[in-house]
Amino acid sequence: MLPRVSLVKYQSDSASLQKALQLCEGFAKLKQTDRVLIKPNLVAWEDRYPIAPFGVYTTTRLVEDLIILLQDFGCRHISIGEGSVQIQKSVGTMQAFEGLGYRELEKRYDVNLLDLNKSKTEKFVFHDDLSLHIAKDAVDCDFLINFPVLKTHGQTKVSLGLKNLKGCLKLQSKKMCHHAKLNLEYCFSHIADFLKPALTIVDGIYALEKGALHFGNAYRKDLIIASTDILGADIVAAKTIGYDSGDIKHFEYYAKRHDRSLLLQDYEILGEKLEDQITPLKWDWTWTADNTGPGIFQKFGITGVALPKYDDSLCSGCSPIANMANILVLSAFKGRPLPKVEILNGKKMQARPGYEKTILLGNCIKKANEANPNIQEAVEVIGCPPSEQDVVTALKSAGLEVNETVYHGYMKEQSRKYDGKAGFEQAFFQA
């Protein structure tokens, strides 16, 4: 029998999720006594500039609907676990739970909230003695429900079921996946081998272009994709935003190891017609041909400075810092060539000749360029990730007259860019 994948239109009530689970027989192997763990996507939290939630976070509405369905089934041991990225010091998973209404779910339904960043871990070896340390709360549960969002991703094209499990890793393992000599998609594609989620539900009420954070654009899509087969769920979900399975490397890695098909015809899609639900979304940000900055640099005529495009070694902690550097450099442009400064991030970029100063954002890129003969003067910004203030100070010390208020204004604008737009309802992210 072909693996079943349900594709259901969301109709603003719990019956939509119920239908999706019935079509794919999502609870067929669930027992009332099972310890259930729901793993949503609560990627990161920001207190200063709230992240516009649409397409970024699993909707609290659907998580609540799922809890009700589980309790109606007879389950009484339900936990919700996530390991959010800390963009700000001491602001992580629990703050995301608080901000997205999960504390109310905890009180109302007697569910447990787990910060997987603080969980004990279990080691799993996956290739040539490479290992992943996975939260034991995820390893030890009886029925893992993987609950990602329908989104694109600037390093992996899509971030769906397989990618969402990266939140179950210990911090050092998350960073290891971004190692300069490893392959990000190859590494995280193994997590599902060890966790074996019993059910994957892709929340497609909103879909995100140029994700995984809110700097891209969200669209109201009103879809739910569900399957007991994580690869099937991901293949169908990816197609709804315009991606064939062969476009996605982590799909290929997982399928090859498990001798699985990547062809849609080898999955039974139930509910809506897939061809009627496809909305192609872009995943990538354009860069200049000479790799000196985002495409907007060319539009404005910015020269002198260089910010090479991020690669897959840029981890989630430093990603906001890299974006911050782009905005700050834009703020320094006054119509004249900027100083000959190159700004590097991640773990494997190499300084190029011809720049008077090289700014190294973070410990990893500093180490990668320790012996680089092309560097005339290094400006090292220490930290993992470095602080925003240290980044500002470094840029100014290199002769870039950056204006922090421009960055703050940009972040505020990103926070409220959906305000007043039809279909973008904050109520989806409240209990």
C-alpha cells in the first residue's frame, strides 16, 4: 500500500485538522497510554522587535486543535517540546512559549512544556564517527508528532518535517551541522533516523517565502498536510510551494538511505487535488555578480565595501548578525564609495585580496582566517554569536559611518509589516 498523505484546506475550525488526520490515519498506531510529544516550529524569540509570526511559527490555533483531538482520543500524557534559537541572551524557548500562548495551553489542558535545549541528551553516531546529541525528551517519548510550518529556507530551500527536527538537537550538535567541512542537509537529514516521528503535520495556514525568519514574505495559504510518513509529508508540502523533491538535497539523502521513492506517484494523496494547491515561492536572496553584497547594493550603486553571500556554515545564532551587518552598511551609504572593507561570517569564507580591512563576525570565521595572507588588517568581533553592539563598534572602527537607528527602524517595520492586512490574524498565535 502506498504511504498516505492528506492535503486538506483549512476551514477555520478544528474539523480541518481532524479531517487531515483521518485521511492519513494519523492516530492508527497511537495508544491512549502513549507519552506524546508535539514538536512545533518556534524557531526563535525576540523581545525587543517581536518576530511577525506568520509563516514563521506553527500556529498556536492548530496546536490547540491537536491537543483537543489527542485528549478526545484518550491521551493524558502530552508534552510540547522545542529548542528555540537564542537571538538574545536568556531569551529562548520558554519566552517563545509565553509569547505564543502556550502557557495558557499548559493551564487549560494540563500539558507539559519542555525546553529541549535544557533536556538531557543521547548520542547517536551516524557517519564515520560523526554524532548527533538529541534531546532525551524527544528520544524517550512514545509518539512524536512533528509539526513544522510550510516555509522556504535560505540555506536548504525548504524547512519542513525533516528540517524541523533540528530543534531537538543539543546546541553543539546544531552548530556541528553547520561545520565548514560537513554538509548541513546531509547532517540534519539523519535526525529522523533516530527519532522516527510517528506523525508529521505541516501547518500551511501561512506559507513563507525567503524564510526561515520574518524578513521574507508570508502568504495566506490555508492548507494542512499530514502523514505518518515524514518523507511523504515533506514531498507533498514542498510541491505546494513549487519545489520538486529532486530539488531538495536533504530529501535525496534521506530517501537514498531508506531506499525510498521521491516520486509523487508513489504516494497516495488524499483530499484536495495537489495541482490546484501549488503556489511557487522563492527561497533565495539575490546577490551581486561579484559577490560583494545583496542585490540592493547594485540597485543603490554601493561600492567599496563587500559582504559575500552567506553559506550553509552560517548557523542560526549568527544569521541575525549577518542580516544586521547588511542593513547597517546600507545605512552608511551616502552616495559615495564606501571604505574598502570586507565583512565575513559563517565558518568557511576566506578573505579576498584588495581590502584594507577585513571584519570577522564571530569566533568561527576568525579561526577560519587566522593564517589568511590576504588580510591587511583584521577587525575581530569575538562571540558566538557576537553582540550587536560589538558589530556596530567594529563597523565604525573600519570607517563605516553606520546608523543604528536605521537598523532599529528596519526591525520595527519587519515586526508590524502585516498590520491591517486581510487574513493576517494574530489570534492564530494565541490559545
